Amino acid sequence: MNKYELGVVLRADLEEETFQAEMTRVKGLIERFDGTIDKVDEWGRRKLAYPIKKLTEGMYTFITFTSPAGTPREVESRLRLMEDVLRFLIVRKDEIETVAAPAQAQETASVEVEAPVEAEVVTEEAPVVDEPVAVVEAEAASEEPVAE
């Protein structure tokens, strides 16, 4: 059994009764495929990041559930057919916690930071060539081309 989180965005122009009926239907899908619902978090009406089907607002709901591995695939296939569902996403919960754990560990760790040590700045001068440029050019001109 794995933990999953389902995020569903429904049309914002639904009446309260229709919204509750759709959410009951979504919860029924999860339970029908041997899932148990742990938590339902209704965020309510929110503005969408971009228009979907010419709508700018949606009703957001997040459902945390525990189920066998095949349940999300079955729930997704049925959510695609529901007309009032604008968007949905199912994510395995332990994957979220694994990614978030290192970031939280860095934030909560109390590490003493030493004061930065000023680095010494070392500048090296380019070596000075004592040969005049004319001598170098004369040596290059004196080389004989190889005959073929």
C-alpha cells in the first residue's frame, strides 16, 4: 500500500450541490479501487495561472489516500472522462517527502559558521623577455623552407 495525493481542479461556476456531488464521485472512485481516504483538504475557489477552457477560476481540492499501486491509474482514467474536472494530478506521497527532506534538513540544521577568512591576494608579474623583437623575426626569416 502506497500513500498518494490527488489534486483536483473543478469548474468554479458549479453550484455547491454539484461540487459536493462531484467530490463524492471522486472519493467513490478511490474507495472503489481499494483505496482509503486519509485527508481531504478543500482550498475553495482560486484563480488559475492561465485560462483553461476559457475559465480563469477553479475549485481546488487535495485528497490524501492510501491504496495499492494500480489505483491511481484507474482513478486517472475515470477523471479524464469527468466534464467538470479541469485538471488533476496524482503524486506518490513518499516521493514528495523524499525530495522535501533534504531541503528541510538544511533549514533545521544548526551549524555554526565561522567568520570568513580573508584570502591573500597574490599577484604575479609576467616574465620579462630581454630579446628584442627584431632578433626573433630575423630567426624566423632565416629558416629555409623544406623542398618537396
